[in-house]
Amino acid sequence: METPKRRRSNTRARLLEGALEVFAERGFHGASVEDICERAGFTRGAFYSNFASKDELVLALFQATTDRLLEQIESLLPDLANQPGTLLDAVLGLLDDTAPDQRQWHLISTEFTLHALRDPEAARALNQQRAMFRESLTRLVERICATSNLTLTVPAEQFVRMVIALHEGARSQSLLEPRKVPAGELEHTFLPMVLSAITKP
């Protein structure tokens, strides 16, 4: 028999899945709560018992994606923590694999970022979520450097910010010009060079 906790978890998961599809099709502002509920097969009541707003729902999508990515990176550490180059390649692969539909995910994340630039409350919430993700990645980078006996010549957080910026910018170019910029090509080409340039034994 399904417990109330399990039922609530399943409801949230279906709402998130439905929202992902509707946002990608109609955009963040074009999608209504009713659209999301219809796609997921629930009522407005079910939506508002799980999320206070569309903003909160999008942030939950971001959180679920980053949590999954961090779990996958953690699973790689025992075998690859002392091989920074190999680990970097694996992490870059995970960045793409974590969001199965890169175009869909890019549309959602870009539009919500634009929304946050215009809405101070959304900006605060997005910045908080992104900060937690960067902090987790920064700790991972510091652990990898310690295991590999490497010293970063720049703050670990700045390196993490650069990795995220390159990945997001490269994804945009790849989606627009897939033949000229295959997915992952820029990151796999340049990030190893950067890592080599900012580390020393």
C-alpha cells in the first residue's frame, strides 16, 4: 500500500516531469499552472500542496538535476580522485548526461535566468540555489586536489565558476551550430589546458 509520504513524492515527481515538458514547449511565462497540472494529471490543489509558485517548481527542477549530478560525481571519486584529467572528462560527460534533452533543459534554464534578472525575488532564490551547487563542486575540487597532491593557483570557487560559465556558453553555441561546435568539444579541448595552467605539484 502506498504511504502518504510516498504518494507525495510521486506527485512531486510527476509535476516536475510535466512541468519540464510544458516549459520547454510554451516557455516559462507561457505555461500556466493549469497546463502543468493537466500534463501531470493532477488538480491545482495538488500543485499548490507541493509548490508555492512556478518559480519554486523551476528551482526544484534545478535542485533535482544538480543533486543527481553531485551524486554521480561522488560515485566517481574513489577511482578517479587521483587522476584529475580523467575525472574532468568524466564530469564533463555527466554534465551533458544529467539533462537528457539538452535543448529542452537549455530553454528552461535560460528563460528562468532572464526572468530572475528582472525579478529580484527570483534572483535571490536562483542565486541561493546556484551558490549551494558551486559550494558542493568547490569542496569536490578541493578534495581532488588534496588527493592528487596538487595546489590550485586560483581560488577553487573561481575555477568552478569558470567551468560552469564555459559549459553553459558552449552548450548554447553547440545547440545553435551543432556541426561547427559538437556537444562537449570546447570543454574537452580547453578545460584540461586551464586545469594544467592553474595547478602545481
